[in-house]
Amino acid sequence: MSDAILTNPDGDALLAANLTVEQNMVCRNGFTATGTVNLIGAKIGGQLDMSDATLTNPDGTALNAENLTVEQNMVCRNGFTATGTVNLLGAKVGGQLDMFDATLTNPDGTALNAENLTVERNMFCRNGFTATGTVNLLGAKFGGQLDMFDATLKLPAHADVNSYPALVCYAMTAASLILPAAPPGITDLRRAAIGVLEVPASALAVRTLLSGLTYTDLDPDPDPPVKQRLAWLGGDPDGYHPQPYEQLTSYYRANGHDREARRVLLGKRRALRTSASDTGPDAPWRHLTAALRRVPGLIIDALAGYGYAPGRAFTWLLAALGLGTWLLYPAAPTGPTSDHTTNALLLALDAVLPTSPLGIREAANLTGGPYLATIVLQGFGFAVSLAVLPALTRTLARADK
């Protein structure tokens, strides 16, 4: 049907539901349809080639290929244009789905509805691919990769960029997924199962739903800073979920990046700390209660990063010993050494260590300001001990294994 012109603006321009073609179906080289191209339930034994076709049905479905079966490749490239929804709900493509340079436009809703689509090999939406309206790939299955590198996704003029779903990959499976750079609106990757997930650095700033997303590897190489990936997790419009942090931690550990894994787990604890909901008629009291609940976490974070940064506790300890030595210098005992500065340091150390194991603090018989200073130092010592306890516990657990 190359170069054919079909016109029925109020209905089906081509009614081919349940059509069976043993070899190829070719609608290209200027093929034009005004009205719906209806291929519901059709079976194509070879290729479906719609390169350079123009389909127009702005108030409805431009291509309705629900439950279509194409044994080989489906080609919608080289300027393929559809105004109205392209519906591939439940379609099956035995080879590749090629949408290079395609332009899909549905300013009132879904530009591409590929819910439960199955593509045995790859789907290409790149090299000028443009979609105005939602690209819906909910539950789609790709035996190879879904490549959306340099794809352009646009929102309808009336859409709210903070809530409109530009790309829906909920429960999608693919051996590889290459996300477009910084699409507007929301990207939904919840419950998707991906082999290699490539997230361009610019896409890490996109509001992305991530709960339940799993992957075995991340691209590009080299990795962007872990700080950017944490910001990506923290920007989830649904708020805090632990699973995306655990997934990213597993990725870093599998690649031998233990330091980055610890930073992700620290980010997880911080996200949990700030995730409390403070709504309702008694919101001010809720704010106060939530703030008080966060105080212990803030202290442990500041002292040792919830145990993921134990070196920080050592720095705090040195600072406390220095301050304690200065405060207790006038009251330091004459023993146990002949050097008064050393005595003040030992007294400060005995005050900081829980239970004062050296016995110097008790022997000094301190009163007034120095006594108060030792009480503060002892409280600080207990706090540091509690802060590093998680790190010690994890170390012993790993040694057990």
C-alpha cells in the first residue's frame, strides 16, 4: 500500500481487524491515512513496514494495533508521523520495533500506548524520536534493549510538570534500558526489572518513581558521583522507600565500591529521618514531636554518620580531648606524670572514656567548673560510643561470616 491515501476522518480509514498476511505488509513511502488505521488482532507473517507513513486522527486513535502479531520486524521510522494515539496494547513483535525518527503527537493524553507489549528483540526510540503526550510501556517485555537515547519527550500544554507521567515503565522487563536525557514530567520505573540500566547524568535530576525497581548493572561508565544518584533517589515523588537504596547499595557492593555503598546506606538513614509526615489539624504539635524524635538521629549522624563514617567519631574524640585538656589544665592532679600538660590530657581522656577506667578523674576531687566539664565530657564519650556501636556490630557480623 505504499503511497496510498486513505481518508475517513470520522471513523476507520483502514479497517483490517483480524487480518492475516502470510508475508509482509507495506504501508510506506508517503502512505497517508486520515482516520484510524485499525489492525486489531491482525497477524503479519513477515514485516510490518510503515516507514515515512503519516497517520492523522487528532481526536482519537491514529493506529489501533491492539493484540497485533508481527512475526518479524515492525518498522515505523524515517519520518513516521502519527497525530492521535498509537495503540500497541498487547501487541507482539517477533523481531525489532524500530521507531527511529518517528513523531507521535497526542496533546490530550497518551501518545504511545504500549501496555503489555512484547518485543522479542530491541525497541528503538531515538535519532529524532519525539513524543508529545505520555509514552506508556506498563508491563511491556523486551528480550533485548529499549533504547531511548536522545529521544525527546514533551508534555501537553495543559500538563503539570510536577505530576504528569511522561514515561511509564511500571513493571516493565528488559535486558537493557537506556533512558532519555532529562524528560519533563514524571518517569515511572516502579517494579521494573532491568538488566543494564543506563541513566544519563541529566536524567538523575528527573522526578522518578523508583519503588521496586531492580537492575543488575548501571551505566554510563564511569559512574556519576554517588551524591547525584542519592539525589535521584531522594527526588522520588512518592517519598521515601527503602528498597531503591538497598538496590543501589547492592550494585555498588557487587562492583567492589564499599565506600559508595556506605554512603548510600547513610543517605537511606537520613532520608528515613526526614520522611515523617506532619499533616492534620494538630500539625504544629506533630512538627514539634517529629523534631524531637529526630534529635537522637541528628546527634548520631553528626558524630559518626550512623556508624557509616566512624572516622568522624575519631575526629570528634580528638577535638574533645583537646578542649578537655585546656579546660582541665588548671585542675589537673600533680600525678601520675611529672608533666602537668600530660596530666591534664590523661584527666581529659579519663573523663571522656565511659566508666573512667584510669581512675584519675575520681582521684582529682574536682569541684565547680572543672567538675562540670568532666560531666559534659563523660556524656560526650557515651554518645560517641553509641554512635560507633553500629559500625562495630557490622564489623563483627562480617567477621563471623
